[in-house]
Amino acid sequence: VNITGGFWKDRIALNESVTLDSVRRRFEDTGRFSALSCEWKQGEPDRPHFFYDSDAAKWMEAAAYVLERKNDKQLESYVEDLIDRIERNMTPDGYFNVWYTVVEPGKRFTDRDHHELYCAGHLIEAAIAYHTATGKDRLLKCMLKNVDYIYRIFVEEQSAGFVTPGHEEIELALLKLYEHTKDQKHLALARFFINSRGNNEKEKNSRSVYAQDNIPVREIREAGGHAVRAGYLYTAMAMLAGIDGDAGLKAACSRVFSDIVNSKMSITGGVGSEYTEEAFSYQYDLPNTSVYNETCAAISLALFAGEMQQLEANALYGDTIERIYYNGFLSGVSLSGDKFFYTNPLEIDQKKYNRKG
């Protein structure tokens, strides 16, 4: 699809000319890109964070979508440089993660909350997008090797310190990878993570609802927990329901989607009203000034709605996507294209934010 004019043409042009480069420069200034070189040493400043891989991956994916529409050698060279760093620092067994290479070596897959699989998921999506856009497969080959390693650790050996990721994302990435490669191993690994969720007593604790671990996925009746994590899980569930023709999984998706749009979504399409945990709250708890409505959560709901739209013909899904795009998602980026809102309340107390001193 080539949008040749109008509102979205202008937003796409702004993204290409301002936003993408602005984020790139910010990532360079903060060390997110240099972290991929895995050269940081203990005691040095600017220690990488455990989610830096995912930030870099999301920028690479965004760049790939631009490259799919137009030839930009400079932009492509930026991505190639990042791929060089990933390829160079991937271990022979297929593992790649900056944090567990330079900050906590020897502790792979021991801390469920440290986003290893989340980062891998975003790198997988970047690899698919870049391969689609350019035909170049270096990053894709890296991530195929990485997925083989993850499959061995989690499915074959079951040697990891946890069973399912703390922050969902790899599930939908693996399903995209399956659609891209038709490799049954990718589908099997996605099934494993989705079907294992809520079925592991050792992973259940006081934060189980927050992490969507309280019950198996086919028994979910309402949206709960961290809104972004939940949205990614529900998206993957809908994708798998379509691939497998799984009526139970589809029914769970329908229940949770109805719960969100009828009782837990702001008029803007924003979700996740509980600011203390970026989470879904109880039904109809949608205060204008303190509602959290993280931009990422709006995106995850749009993804979920898109997959539900593939499962059945219902205008509600398309209407929800449109509501999000024009409101709760669009508000996350300034008109100038280089400033951002992480949260999107419906009302702001200007006196509070204009106070001097």
C-alpha cells in the first residue's frame, strides 16, 4: 500500500524525516547502540540496561519499514552497522544479549524479569522486517540461530530458571517468524510459551496477575496485569488461534477483547489505567487525570484488534484500531515528531506542571 496524500502521508513523511533520525541520535547519545558492541567493562560509566537490545531492535524494525518503501543507502548502512555488532558478539551456540554478555555473564536465563526473551522477540521482528525490506538475511540468520538455542534450552533441556518470559513479546515474534519461514520449530516454541503460561506453580506468586500467570490462557475471562505485556500475550493468542483453528483460544480472546473495549478502555483507545504498575485496573476505573494509558499499551491493543480482525468479520476490531490510531497512539508523538509522551492521560492539571521552583 502506498499512501500518496492526506493526513497519514504527512505523518509518514514526518516519521521518515524527523522521528527516525531523532531517535537514532538519542540512542547513540545514551549508549543504546554502542552497547551492542559488548565492550562495556565493570566500573565504567553508562552501564547498559537489560532492555537496551529491544530499544535498538525496535529502531531497526522501524528503519526496515522505511527501507521497504524507498531506497536510502545511509539509513541502510546504519542498520548494517548494528547487524555487524550483533553478528560479531553472538556466541557460537547462538546466544545474544548485551546484559548477560557484559554485566552478568554466566547468568543466562536465571532472572525471569530481565527481559531476555522480550529482547529476543524484538530482534526477531527486526530481522523479519529487514529481510522483507532488503532481502538481506544476516540478521535473520543470527536470529534463527538464536531461536534454535532458545528452543534447546526451554523445550529440549528445560534447563532455564523459568518456563515463560516475564515480559511477553517473543510469542508473537515467533509466530511471525513461523509465517515468514514456515519452520514448524518456531510454531512449536510459540505454542510452548503460550500453553505453559499460568500452568507453572513455581512461577505463581503475589504478582501473578500482573504477569498474566494466574490461570492458563484458555481460562482467561478478563484483561489483567501489566497492559503492554497483556496486549502482546493476547495478540499472540489470537495469532495462534488462527493458525491452529483453536476454538478455546479464540473464545478466550473474544472474552478478553470484549472486557477491554467495554469496560477498561478510555474513549481515546488508551488502556492500562493503573499508573503504579502500568496495568489494567478494575472495570470502569478510568479517571481522566491519573489514568496511565501507556503509548505501548495502545499499540499492543491495536495489534490484538488486528489479529482478531483476521479471525472474524466484525467492524468492532477495525473501529478500535482507528480509535487508537487517531487518539491514544497518535498522542504519543508530538506534532514536531521529536518529542514523545510515554503516558497519555485525558486531562492534565497545567497548574501542577507550570509551577515554578
